[in-house]
Amino acid sequence: METPPSHARNLAAKRWAEAIERFSNGQLSVRIFPSGQLYGSAGAIKALASGALDLSVQANSTLSSFEPNLSVVGLPMFFGATREQVREILDGPLGLELYSRLERKGILVPGGHFEYAPNNTAYTTRDIVRSYEDLQGLKLATPPSPLFVVMLRFMGAFPVATPRSETVLQLSQGQVDGLGMMTDLTISGGKLWDAGIRYAFRDVAGWGFYMPLVSRETWNRLTESQRDAVRRGWKEAEAWAREYTAAELENGIAENLAKGVVNYSPSAADQQRMRARLLARQDLLVEQGRMDADFVARVQAQLAELQ
């Protein structure tokens, strides 16, 4: 994983590894390689599919370049959605259907997700974004999600799909004006104030989550009891991670403020106008993001029932 040992993803992976060893009675042991020692996130996904890597914990935004529908919780219909609403959908049949799409590509999902934090539209270095109009022309490094790139273009920004490992360099060298569709925890966890982030435009523009992954080749080599250890191990780690990240978000926001990051948020009316504008284009976003329109429609129907 390319995140550091202190990151919530790494902490969850560590608990998963320890639980796998415990539940398998020592038959299985897992070694974790943090900070991109083996692969960046995109490389890890390819390695899982090929069988070169056994296990990983990855963000939906990175995985969406591999399976576009994993960006569904970043669509305009999720602007302002709560953690509980996201969880209700992903924990149910639609979530299982979503995860099964990875199985066709050589990757299995042995459990559920944990929400990381809501995405926010922009974190900037010099330019203050107080409203959506202030996004016009800003060059923003963005997770390599086709949906995020298209959405930011619609909002008037200039997105640059960027692997996490290159973000600090781009910020510190002034190659970009900031970050797009990131989270408060991305800023605090990566200490990105040291790379120049000074302003946050916080608008809950969808959500991000992490999920466990197992190479199909690895899974096929495991006995049923060993597979059960992997599943039970993740269930334990997931329960911990859900509580941890909810609390960590508040701490991350406070830490960013303490480090001088100034928060701005759109007015309720401004946010509603942008949500309506993007919802009117959601079908086009789905098409350009290479997503399954029928699946998105079913998610939207369930979300409407929850709101």
C-alpha cells in the first residue's frame, strides 16, 4: 500500500493480517509493505489481478479506473449524503453486486467496506475557493477516477488525474493549484499542509471507501478453513475501522485547522444549485465515466428511499 503505517488503511490492514494469522491458527501469515514499498495503488491492483500480490486494501476511487462503477458513491446524487446512507447501500445487495464485478477481473472481495471520509471538491495552495464559481480554471490533482475527472471539468476546474505518490511533488513544485475530490483525512494523514495546502472547500461531494481484496489465484490455493480465516479476519478489522475513521475524521479536521488550513463551505443554496446542475448531467457523467446506467439507477432509487 502506498499510504504510510499511520494511515487508517494501513492500521486496518495490520489488524486484518493479525486476525488472519490468529483465525488460521498460524497456517497463514501476512506481511505488510507500507509507503509504496512494493507497488503504488494502481500497480497493486494489476498485481492482484495477475496473482503477483496476494492481498490488499484499496480505495474505491483508485479501483474505479479498473471497475468504473465503484465510483457510484461519488455521483452527484450522493452530494450531502450521510455515512449511514452510504453504508445502507453498500452493505446490502447492491454492494454485493458491485463487488462481484471485480471477480470477473481476477480479484475477490472477501468482506465489506469501511467509509473513509466524504470527498470535498477542492483543497488549494494560493487560490481561495469560497464558492463553486471560484473553481473556474483551477488546475487540481485528482484521484485517477474517470468520474472525478469528468465531474470537475463540468464544475469548471482543470483536473489532472494523479497517483497519490506524485501528489506531494506536484504541490510543492507548483505544478497544480491544489487537489480535487480529496478528503480531510487525505490532508491530515499526508501532512499536506507541509506541501502547501492552505485552503479547503468542504462540501461533502460524495464519499470514499476502502475495501479488502484478494487475488483469485491466491484464493484458489487456500483451503476453506483458510478462506474463512480471511473473511473472519476482515470482519473484525472492518468493525474496528468503521469506528476509528468516524472519530479520526473529526480529529483530522481539527488538526488541519491547527496547521493553518482555512475552511470554506458553499451556502446551502449554492450547494443545492450545483447538485441540481450536476444531477441534470448525471446520465452523461455515467456514460463518460463508463458506468452501468441500470446499476446506477437502482442505487439512485434506493438512495431516494433513504433520504
